[in-house]
Amino acid sequence: MTINPTYAEFSDPRLVALYDTANALGDDSDFFCHIAQKLSSTSIIDLGCGTGLLTCELAKCGHKMIGVEPSEEMLKVAQRKNCSEQVQWIKGGYEKLEGLQTEMVLMTSHVAQFFIDDEEWQKMLKATHKTLKPGGHIVFDSRNPLTKPWEKWTRETSSKKFNTPNGEIEMWYQLLELKNNCVLYEIHYLFIKTNEKLVSVNKLIYRSQAEITQSIVDGGFIVQNIYGDWESSPFGEKSPEMIFVAVRNE
């Protein structure tokens, strides 16, 4: 039986309401705030901004922010946040970059891995190149496939609990299928008080460091750095992350 992704974590209001609790600001957010400051990026587009948690944090730091997000439910949450009035919110994907100009395009929370189709991935890079000002940067993260993180996607190894206004919730990952470089998996949310369970079926692509680097170059960029973690360590085979910083090639 074929199981298709639902991406319910981005569309079901009950799961969207939990998103910030399950994905709170942390070391990754600190990294992106630091890199934005380091590269003196006055204007930033947060592509796939989700509920706008980092978008608003960057706006508070003085950056001129545009948040682009295809999920209407996630944008509703973003627009209720403190400081949200300082952000320009746009519903849609990379096609909405047309006509915009910025100094940096960010893709955080492994948004890059949701571009399953190589053609769409390359179109996004081309659109990003066009919207960036001379000297502008694209910065994004992707998990390192060499570490095979999906091998730990079971309830026993990935379960975590957190408190919400609706009571305690247990969340865990369950691998469904590994095919070529794509992973199909479930995220389970168990509301402990009521024993209700919601499930989001997601699909990610795990491109290699070499594949991503080549695609960036083909998209008109020069790769400046590839970090392996949120402490800005150089990327290596055992690094959990691949964090790319690339500049528009004139």
C-alpha cells in the first residue's frame, strides 16, 4: 500500500498550535541570528518561515524581515506574535520571490530537505539568486545523510515529552520507508490526558554534501562555508548538520 505524505504538522491547526513548543528557539536559531549579523544583512527573506519564531526574533534584532510561507495555518500563528507587525508576511513558496530584493535568503529547520524534486530545488535556487542583491547570501541547513539519523526514528529512541496548554504531549518519529535518498516517516503526537493521537506523514530528501554544493554552483552561487554544527565547526563525515553559506556569483 502506498502511503503519501500529509505534512499535517504544517496544516492541522491542532498540530500547528504545538509547533513552537516542539521546536523552540535554540542553538540553531542563535547560529542564524549570528550569521545574519556577521554578514551585515540588513534585509532578510525567511523562506519557509513557518510560525515565524525566528523571523520575529531577527526582526527584534533590527533586520528588515519578509516571511514567506505556503501554510496558511502557520502564517496565522506567525501574525499573532509580538513584533509580527514589523514583518512583511507573504503566503506562498519560492515563486513569491519574484520582484523582491534582499541581502539574504534564509531556509531554516531543514526546509531545504522538503524540496524532493531536483528540478524544483534548482528553480528555487535560481529564484533566490535573482532576488538577492549583489553580494547577497543564501544560508540553509540540511541533515548529514552520512550519519543516517533515520536509524534512530523509533518510539524507543526518539520519544520526548513536553507540556502544552492542552496538557502533556509525547512526540516521536517512526521510519516508514527509505528509498534511494528519500525518507518517508511519521511524527506521532500523543495527548496523554485524553489518549488522543495525531500523526503527520512527512517526506524528506537527503542530498549529499557534494550534490548540494554542485546544485548551489549551478544556481549561480559560490559556496563560502559549510559548517557541521551550530557551533560553526567545519563540516566532516560525522557532522550532524550541513549548514551552507553561499554568496551570489556576479
